[in-house]
Amino acid sequence: MTIKKKSHTPAHYRIKLEGLLDDTWSDWFEQMAISPEGDQTILTGPVADQAALHGVLIRIRDLNLTLLSVECLAPELENKQ
């Protein structure tokens, strides 16, 4: 088993949701960028740690939104999303 070294820098995530949200929801989602993609919403941005990621996912659940995918972006892809 390989254990990854923990980093203190936030990881960048791309979270895809069913339905459309506007920018007014940004405070609910750790200031992540909110953008429409067809009839879906894409949240992108840094998330401090796993606890913060779980917090975002809990908010998605509490708002009864449908989670389609969660992707941790490779550092070279962060600015391309």
C-alpha cells in the first residue's frame, strides 16, 4: 500500500449538478465558481480539505440537488475549467 503525503494546499474540484443554479448560491458552496453547462450546473474551485468537501456535498444533499459527478482536478487542468 502506498500512502500519499498530505498537502496543506487546497485541492481544486469540479462538481457537476443536475439543474441550474445562479451565482447567488456561491456563498453556500465555499465561494466556488458557478457556471451553467446545458441544463446542469458546474461548481469549480479550491476546497480546503476533505472536511470542507464533505461540507459542500452535505449542502448539495440538504438542497435536494442531484449530484452527477465530483472530480479532483489535476494541477495542470485547474485553470482550464
